[in-house]
Amino acid sequence: MVDPEIWTEDWEKAFRRMNADLYIGYLDHGIRDLLIDIFNLKNYYPTSSCTGRIIAIDAPTPWRRKESYIVFKKHAEITREDLERLLEIPVISILWVIASGPIMHIMARTPRHAMILLKKVREAGFKHSGLVASSKRGYLVELVTGIWIGIPVKDSERVLISRNEIDGIVWILNRALAEGKARLESLRKAIKELKAWSDQRVA
Amino acid sequence: MVDPEIWTEDWEKAFRRMNADLYIGYLDHGIRDLLIDIFNLKNYYPTSSCTGRIIAIDAPTPWRRKESYIVFKKHAEITREDLERLLEIPVISILWVIASGPIMHIMARTPRHAMILLKKVREAGFKHSGLVASSKRGYLVELVTGIWIGIPVKDSERVLISRNEIDGIVWILNRALAEGKARLESLRKAIKELKAWSDQRVA
């Protein structure tokens, strides 16, 4: 069971941090309204969020963080020139260009709230979501879409993609990013439905 | 709360199905011992499993199932010839060659059992796992590793990878598959620890 006092304290702390992050400029303003909608649910608060991005990492595999170096990061579309420039840099293991959809973590006050949220967000296209941890602070739901592309473009010796098809690859990466942003819109609708549903239950 | 009768019935049904699948040859024998270890925990049973595979799909994106056609599937290493043959086939949208790690679904009897399992499997390298559904039948935990590579190798008009680097790409795909199999070994150890822990609690 989550202690109501701890819950209120954590909720307020998270809310203050969001406002500070917005002020500093850490937070994409595009996601602000969605975050506020989640805080307004009262039985939930967001703990972290990413609207999706395109990065390049030098790493043996994209899933091992340890031996991995981020060499490029952009929360917007990349250009042909971005990719061409990446193909020129020296690489230790493999250079992966990765487009990933939005990821969000939301704390829920009870297991029931966690499971209701989970059902809603899966329907909204966050199909790889799950309850990932629980503690006296609450039940942490991870929202993931499945939108993810990681292309090995170069190793230490050679370029692995066709140099004639740079535009095609840029298009594929940017389209993944755009699809992620669209999924955030569906999420916002789902959160609004959840709000309507919980308001009705209180009334 | 899960009804004990439904639980026992479902557990037995799943166990019979695994044996039938083994007999027919649906199941990779490599995973048999792991599945039996999970059944032996009694408070859990596996509902589905895949040891990892390399597939090729013709699809706009790898995450949209609807407009996607599987043109190749192998639960073992691919060869240079496999990939070369794939580059010759006609493509409607984009041909993705995908290597993915193991995926497993395990039903747990209580939320507490689900969360204990979740903690263990995340430590064993199934880091994208989560509790994904709950019902009167139990609490469904999805085990996912994060091992996933999807390379767009060709579109309707052109080959996107470098024809000179086929070996490099085959190597990257096969290594992902191998890393997935290794992760299954860690999972088996984690399940054994869980068994020792639960036996101790009963004694």
C-alpha cells in the first residue's frame, strides 16, 4: 500500500520538477500539455518523458549501454547532410543511427490504477508498455511504442549502407520519428478519456 | 484474486500444451528444460516462448503488422547466401531483415509473484520486461531483452545496403541472435534461484 502522505509529497515534487525543467528548457514544450493532463489525473504523475529522437551511437550493439558513445542527438528530423557527416567520422566498433519513438514513465497510486492506465495506453498504440516496478512510492508504468529503428551505417573500416541511397535511409528514419509524434497525440486522447472516466466515478 | 481452481486448471492445460508442442516439433528443444523449470515453480507457468530468430519482412515499418509480409524465417544463424537471395526478391514497400532476442510470456498467480519474477528477470538481462495484463486467470509478465536489430536492406526500387558489405551485415545479425541465446542461459539461472528461494519459504 502506498502511504498517502508520501504519495502527495512525491506528486508535488514531480510537479515542481516539471515546471523547473520547462523553465530551464530541458523539456520539449510539445509535451507540456500532455504532462499537465497526467498530473491532473491526481492518481498518477509522470516521472520522465522523451518525445522521440534520432541519435547516432558508436557501440558493438545498440542495447549495451556500457561500451557505447553517443556522437549525435536530435529531437527533430535529420537531413541528408547530417547523415553524410556521420559517415565521415572515425568509428571504434559500429556506428548505429537510431530513430526511436516516445518513452514515458508514469507512477500510479494503486495496482488497479496502473492496470487501467496500461490498458488505455496499449490501446493508444503504446503496445510495448508494462508495469515495471512497484514500491511504497507507487506502481511505475513504462509507456513504449515499439517504434524503433537502428541502422548499422558504418563499422571501423567500411560504410555498410549504400552511398547512393542516403536519401532513402534519411526518409525511413524521419518517418519513424514522425510516427512517434503521432502516437503521442493518441496518448493525449487516451489520457483525456481516463480523466473523464475518473471524474465520472468521483461525481 | 485468482480462483485456485481456475489456476490449477490453466496450469495443467498449459503443461499439456507444452508437451504436445514438443511432440509435434513446434518447440525448440533447447528451451524445453527452461520451460519445465518454470512449471516447477508452481506459482507460474509459461504461456508462450520464442528463443529468438532472424526474419525478413516486406513492410512499411517493422512495427506495423497489418501491411507486413514475412518472406523469410530462421531460428538459427543466417548465411551470406540467405541475405544475397533476399536482395534478389521483388519488394513492395521495404524489406527489413530483423534479428530479435528471446521473448517469453509467464503467468504468475499473484501480483507479488509477478513483481518478484519481474525483478529477477530484469536482473538476468530481460530489461524490457513488464507486467502487461491481469485478469481472474492471473498476472501476465512479458519477458523481453531489448536485443533487436531491423535493417532496411531494400526498397521497391533499390538495394539500400552496400553490396560489398554483405558479410559484415550477416555477422551483425548472427551476433544479435547469439547474444539472445546467451541471455536465455542467464534466465535459466534466475529461474533456478527463484525456485531455491520459494522452496526455502515453503520449508
